[in-house]
Amino acid sequence: MNDKNKRSKRRHKTNTKKEKTKKILINSKNFDTLKDPRKIGVAFSTHNATCSCHMCGNPRKFDNKKTIQEIKNEYQISEET
Ligand SMILES: [Zn+2]
């Protein structure tokens, strides 16, 4: 695969992700952000996370607690055995 092909694929992926970001912003009724293309780019680059406070963030990062996904996984494993 040559470099031109890689670049076009990468740009295509970026554009599709930005389109998905726009859809998420429309569904969350965040219309002010949609008017500014720079804000769409920021939302895309931050993976649509509105904030990273201790209440919304990963509990392992802030309190050394297990995440919901990890708790669910442990529960499923204990249920199977
Ligand atoms: Zn928050």
C-alpha cells in the first residue's frame, strides 16, 4: 500500500468520525456547538466527552475503585461458576 492510499484512508476515517460527532451533537441538542466548525473538531478530538470531573470520569482514576464494566464482568464470572 503506498503512502497516498494510506493518507486518503486516514482522511476518510477522520471525516466519518467527524460526521458521527455531528450526529451525536444533534442528538444531544447541542446546537450552539454545531455552528462553529472548530468546536466540532474539539468535540471530535476529545471523544465527545463534555467534561472530565471526578463525577463523570473513570472511578479507577480518581478513587481507585472498580469501573461499572469491571464490576459487571466479575459478577458474570461468579454467576457462571
Ligand atoms: Zn463531569
